[in-house]
Amino acid sequence: MSRLIHSVKRSLPFIFFAFVLLCMVYFTPKSLRYLEGLIPMKKCPFAPGEKLKLGDGIDASLDLWSRVDVQTCTEWGAPLVWEGMFNPDYYDQEHRKNQSSVSLTVFAVGRYLDAYLERFLISAEQHFMVALPVTYYVFTDVPEKVPNIRLAPRRSLKVVKVQRHSRWQDISMMRMKTIADAIESQIRHHSQYVFCFDVDQVFADRFGSEALGDSVAVLHAYYYHRPQSMYTYDHNPRSRAFMETGDFYYHAAVFGGKWQMVKNMTESCYQTIMEDKENQVEALWHDESHLNKYLWLHKPSKVLSPEYCWTNDIGYRGDIRKTRLLWAKKQYDMLRITK
Ligand SMILES: *[C@@H]1O[C@H](CO)[C@@H](O)[C@H](O)[C@H]1NC(C)=O
Ligand SMILES: *[C@@H]1O[C@H](CO)[C@@H](O)[C@H](O)[C@H]1NC(C)=O
């Protein structure tokens, strides 16, 4: 017995060393920084059996108490969607019954087209609203370079030529106006829902009809476990995006909803952006700041967990059981060559 204890004692330094090594491999410097100051998410304030205030009828089928490790609804009664809470087949079936259809908008301007568009579209064909008809809207300054992707039946792609702005900040802000215009002139005639995406992302798992709702926003992967004091809201009182407190920090790389709501959202953001321009201020995170302000004043009816816009830079997190959409690796080389 004592020999056993002795040999365990002797190997303790090795065990410790192996553990440290494992930790070093596991947590890259980036993810270590991320782990600073994490806080648990608030719990859903509704008791079991109590109904959500927002969300479509079908959202009554969500099991808010299947996940006790994360927040599954907001204080204003909207669902916050995580893996395990919904029945994907039921959602698809109900939306098929209602003949729901979805438009996806994406901007691929300049070098972003070469670097990201093809992978984005191919992966969307595999994972984005696979059960429903989808119309892709690709906004680009070089329509002739849009790759020819084989699309499944009832899915189509439209290319819309847009002007190229030299600053990416202007591109991302003008995007709001372009989306609003496309909804008015085209999308509203054939799709009930619109989802707007950044192009430098790749679908990796189901991004399905459970994500549909009146107005939908996604929690930013870097902030969902952070105290509000760390949210990067715009703190300049001269900007229309100024806010001191809010609900969450949303990621502008993904937002959507019924076309009526997305039209309002994008028009409104465009308006506040232009007012800032006239006053010669620019919000800290550009259109994202304005979107956060809008969503604070007009609460989304559905919030998506960071599963719906994740980055592996953060490292492993037990509450992320599926990564449905991932930020693409920055293609610096490609971006530089084609600049
Ligand atoms: C389908 O339409 C009905 C009637 O408008 C609505 O009550 C129901 O919530 C819709 N279902 C879905 C999945 O949107
Ligand atoms: C859109 O905004 C207008 C005014 O800004 C408002 O009257 C209308 O109800 C809004 N529509 C939706 C669907 O929110």
C-alpha cells in the first residue's frame, strides 16, 4: 500500500506537467483571453408550464427546460434557441404546411467574393433551410465572377449589382439600404422571411426553420457570457447608436425575420447611420452598433444562441453542442492579392 502511495507521489509532477501541457494545447492565447471575466447566463424567468409572450404559435413546442445550463428565453418573453430545445422535423413540417419560403441576402464585394462566396453558398445548400424554398440574393460589384453553384430544386440565386465603396465601413453601412430596397422591389413578392448574412462564414450544421420568427437576432459569441459593462455598445452620446445599457450584444453577421420587420429594421438603421454621417460621427462598430440600438428599442421576437454564429477561436465550451455557422478563417493572402 505504502509503495503504491509512494509511486503515485513520485508521478505527481509528471501528471501535473501533462495536465499543464494539455491545458496549453486546449486553450490558445485567444481563448484564454476570452475566459477572463466570464459570467453564467441568466435563467429563463418563466416557470415551467408558463407560456412565452413572443414567438410564433409553433414556438410553444419549444422545451425551455430541456437546457438548464443556459438562458432559454428573454426577459420580454422571446425564446432563445439552443440545441436540444426544439424538434427539427416538427418545425420543418409545420413550415412546409404553411408554405414558408426564405430569402437569404449576402454581400460579396471586391475581394470578398473570391475569398468566401463559393464556400458560403455550397455550405448553405447543405445546411441552410434545407426543407424550404430559398432564394439567394448575392449583392456584388462583379456579377460575372459569381460562381455557378448547383442548387437543389426550389432554390434559386439572383445576382444584384451594387456599387463598390472603397471603405469597408461604408460597404457594411450601405448594406442596410440595399437590403431594404431589395425587400421592397423583389423579396416581398415571393418570400415571407429574409435572413441577412456576412459572407465570411461557413455553414457547418443545421440552420433550419427553428430560426424563423418575426424578428430574429443572434447573440455575439464573444459576449454571451460577459457582463454588460464589456459589451461594445456605442458610448458616444453624439451618435444615434448611443446606448448605456441594453439586453444583449447582438452580432450583425446574422439577422432576419419576416420581410416587413427586416425592412423596418434595415431602413431604420440606414436612417440613423445617415444622421450620424450628417453629424460627422461614426458609431464604434458601424452598422452593428446601429442594429444593437434598434434591437434594444424594438425587441426581437426570437433570439438565436451563439451556435448560430460561432467561432472555434474561442475553444471548447460545454454549452455549445452544435456549431451551425462558423466564422471563416481570414483569407489574408487572398485578400491581399486581389486588393
Ligand atoms: C402557420 O400559419 C398559421 C396561421 O397563420 C399560424 O398560426 C402558425 O403559427 C403558422 N406556423 C408556422 C410554423 O409559422
Ligand atoms: C414599420 O415602421 C413603421 C413606422 O416606422 C410602423 O408604422 C410599422 O408598423 C412598422 N412595421 C412593422 C411590421 O414593424
